Amino acid sequence: MSASTSQSQRIAVVGLGSMGFGMATSLQRAGHAVTGCDVSADAVARFVKDGGAGAKTPAEAAKSADIVVSVVVNAAQTEAILFGKDGAAETMPKDSVFVSSATMDPEVARRLAKQLEATGRHYLDAPISGGAQRAAQGELTILASGSPAAFAKARPALDAMAAKLYELGDAAGQGAAFKMINQLLAGVHIAAASEAMAFAAKQGLDIRKVYEVITASAGNSWMFENRMPHVLDGDYTPRSAVEIFVKDLGIIQDMARSARFPVPVSAAALQMFLMTAAAGMGRDDDASVARMYAQVTGVKLPGDK
């Protein structure tokens, strides 16, 4: 372990949702002094109860921080955390680093990095994958890009949060682009898995047996194996919400249109998530696409009344 990673750092985590809270606790477990900030006072209070420090605003959290980790949903929230009222950029020490975990258009990541770097701070484009459980265990996959100085500054936090760290380039935007390729596949796989499971139910098949067979066959995918138990249990408590893929597949459409590149399969998947959101399930688990198919076709799935 290098000297930089063995020393305790002052780290602010802005966004204490299911992912951010786990990341903050992983950082704390690694011996860092962590301050949490969230729009929810209850989330901050919970973190303080677990031994962390709390802050009311990003500016307060970032003051004196060596590293600021932003764990929010999108580019707009990231920009607000940095440059909005009481934003972190007001108080971050010179030469500190902002680690952006949100999924966003690569062009926006490049713009935010340029804007922050002009103030003498560093920006690491570092979207994440792995889910809340891996966040809490410090075992995320992080897809990062940024300057060598940004990586060096962020290394203690990255080591504490990630089981796999991919260093994907020396400028912001590359990490975001890699994450969007992942999201394209993830969204398509969830939509396809949901379609297959609902279609199996329409055929009168035992869908638990379908799950057993498919997970042992060539048609399996990580998303089928991970998400379809939610359908089998009739439990759509959001681990990852439908609206996340409405956003991410929408970004992919924007990127593809700008590049004049056809993405018809992900476009079809986007429509499935949009239909599911329009049916009132936008905040439910993304496996709810199967419920949307069931509603349209009259199929009964577990949990249906």
C-alpha cells in the first residue's frame, strides 16, 4: 500500500442514497474522516449515528476536504452540487479532487471538468457499477478517467470504494462513455428478460422453472439472473428504478443522434421503460417492465391480485 493510500484523508460524500451511503461507510471503514451531505436530513442523521460527520450543504461538506465524492443521479444534480447555491466549488481547497459518480453524457462531463479545473481543483469522471450491496462492501466497479493528478489525489477514496478500478483515459468523458455502453447493454438486457419472462407466463409455463432453465442455458444474462427473481417474488421494491433507464437510454439516444449512429435495439428498450413509467411504475424496480407486459397482455405474474 502506498503512503498516499495508507494515510487518512478528509472526504466529503454528497448524496447519501442507497449507493452513496454505502460508499460513505466504506470510506469510513477504511479509516478516512468522512462528512456526509444529502437533501434528506434523515439520511445525514443516519450517517452521523453511524459515526460520520454531517453537513447541511455541499459547500459545508467540501470545506477542508481532500476529496469530494458526488453520488447523485444525473448531470444536472452534479452541476448543482458543484456550481449551484452553496456549491462545493466555493469551498473545496485548491488541489483537491471532485469525484463524479453520476451517469451522464460524456460531453457534459468534459464541460464540468474544464470548468472546475480552471479554478485549480481536479475532476475525476468516475461512474460506478455494482449496486447498493457492493457499495456497502467497498466492492464497486469504477470506470474512471481524468488527469494523472486527479487519479493520484482520488486514489485513497478509489481504493476504499472499489474492487475493480478501470483507468480509462487521461481526460474526463471517457469514463462516462464507457458507462453509457454498459447502460445500453443493461437496459436492453432488462427489457429482453422482462419480455421473455412475461411471454413464458403467457405460454402457461412455470416461470420459476423457466428461471432455473434459462440461468443454466445460453440465453442467460447477468440482468436476467439478477432481476427476474424480483418478478418471481412479486417484489418491485426499487433497487434500481425504471426512471434510471428512462434517463440513461435517453442519453444514449442523444449521443447516437449526435454521432449519426443507429441504435434501434436500445431505442426499442427505451420505449419499454417509457411505457412502464407512463403506467405509473417509474419509481418502482426496473424489473417492472415485466409487469407492463403483463398488464398489456392480461398475463398473471406473482403478486398480481
